[in-house]
Amino acid sequence: MNEERALLATMTDRATVFRGIRSGAGYDTEQVYTDLPCALSRNYQGGRPRLTGEMEGVAESGFFLMLYLPKGTVILAGDRAEVLREGVKYAGICSAAMQYPTYAVASMEVQEVTPL
């Protein structure tokens, strides 16, 4: 089994990716990938500091995870993704994907986690 097929076999999560497209005076949202095989990595987690005091009630929770993707997958900075992993939906905003010979990878700032 070659490296690309071995990596693809580990991509058991599924993503739907949306992109804002300029349309006349505003923006429309276009779905660019559906049921895209991926692997949302829990190994890399960076957090944003939480607000305390008066602002604590308005603080947003956000953390970053890595999104491993099939070779050639094009994710642009600002694309939004919804990733289904083990009965949980992770929704957030992505960085541009870095391309490697056998896979692509993007950082995803998770903004919402919803059990299904």
C-alpha cells in the first residue's frame, strides 16, 4: 500500500466546505465540497484566552485543530467547514490548505461543537 492510500484510509471524518463568492453587491455562499474524507486532528490544540470579569459572559470559545485532507484538496483562507466526527459536528473557519505530495492540511478554528 502506498503512502497516499494509507493516509486516505485514516481519513474517517467527513467535511462539508463552504466558500463566500462575490456576487454583484454582496456575497453568496457556495458549497465547494460535500462528504469530503478528512481527519480532524486533536493532537494540535491552541486556545484563545478567555475573558474574565465583566466581559466573561460574552467570551467566545474557540480552539484550533488540524484538518488533514486528500491530496489536491483546495481550501482557501476564510472557507467555512463542518466536520462530522464520531457523532459530533465541529464547525469553524479554515486557513488556506498547504499542499504536500500525498495529502493537504489546513488549520481550522472551531467555533461551534454540536453533538448529533
